[in-house]
Amino acid sequence: MKGIVLAGGSGTRLRPLTKVTSKQLLPVYNKPMVLYPIETLVKAGIKEILVIIAPNNAGDFLKLLGDGEDYGCKISYIIQEKPEGLAQAFTIGKNFIDDDNVTLILGDNLYEDDFSADIKNFKGGAKVFAIHTKDPERFGVVEFDKNMKALSIEEKPKAPKSNYAVTGLYVYDNSVIKKAENLKPSARGELEITDINNLFLQEGTLEVAFVHGKWFDCGTFESLFEASELARQKSLNVLK
């Protein structure tokens, strides 16, 4: 299993903070944001990690993360010249993934849960993680039947069919590379991760698990503050 941390983009919703640095380098209490998703992967036993970064802040990521030795892994880097959808991670990272399975985590997604068992026991197909949220229209929304079996996933719908949003952690078998290469851009001009998930769903190989602890998509000031507060509380508990 290889790991990818997608840490590109321009972070426009967090301006003016992101005028001087990458969103994923902003502090979440006592650590830069990107360290949290890296820790999620390392905890799950993933030792080879590709960090996909925007060109403007490449040197800062290299200065912080180096070769990954300080964080218990081996880190490689690829520049994402222009963010054209989350699924682009699998086309620009195909040589890194090689013949392995891959876990993608977004560089601004922070989890309280431990996904080690989910990732270590992964056999094939795809596994995504959903959570009940008050604003599902910001994300990919899962529609379930009465037995909570996934029926469809829709990207940023105006009329969500449920309150369950797919969060930014995705586990795939190696077929994700070919699926991503064959994707057509959406109306937004992006290669959508939701389209990848629906391909696995159509094959009958998509599993939707649930996030039980806190989850933060740190793309807004409010979520960045709340994530920092949780990290602070956890740090204080560890010190007690």
C-alpha cells in the first residue's frame, strides 16, 4: 500500500493567510496541518508517501518534511502545476503507485479516528469514509437504501439525497490508475473523485464505511479553529 497526500491548491477561502503560505502549512495548534494526514497514513503502516504540492510553496514543504525520516516514512514529491480535480492525483502519481494499492488523503483533512485496521485489512476494490454533516452540499453525498447500502454518490448536489458526505480519505486497488486516466473532466473542468467512486460502485466493489470521531475539512476559518481546539485538548490530555 502506497500513500498520497494531496496538498496542492491555492486555499482561496483562507485568504489572506494563504497569500503568504500554503493552506496545508498553516498551524493546527502546535503542528503544521499537513503533518496530521501524514500521521494518519504512517499509523496505518504506510511507509512510502507521495506529497503532491503546488509550485509556489514547494521549498517550504521540503524544508518541513525532508525525506520523511523524522516522521517514520519515506516521502517523495510531485508538483501539481494546476489543480484539476482530486482524481488527478492518480494520473500524476501513477509512477509512484506502480503496481501497488493506494490510499489518498487530502492534506487539509484531519481525523480523530484511527483507520489502521481499515487500511491494513483492505483486499481490493475501493473503500471510502462518510460522515453525517449539516452541510453535505459542499461534498460528495452518498445516497443509501434502507439497509444503509450505497446507491449513488453525487458531487456537491444542490438537493442532497442524504446528509452523509464522503470525507477526504480514499483507499483503492491499483485499477484506480486506469479509471483516472479514462475520466473525462466534469462541467467544473475537473477530474472528479466522485466519478472514480461511482465507477467502483457500478462494479459492486465500493465499500462505504463511517467516520465515528471528529473530522475537519480545514478549508474555512471556522473548521481551522475547531481543529486547532481539538488538537489542543488532545495535547493537554496527553500531558496529564
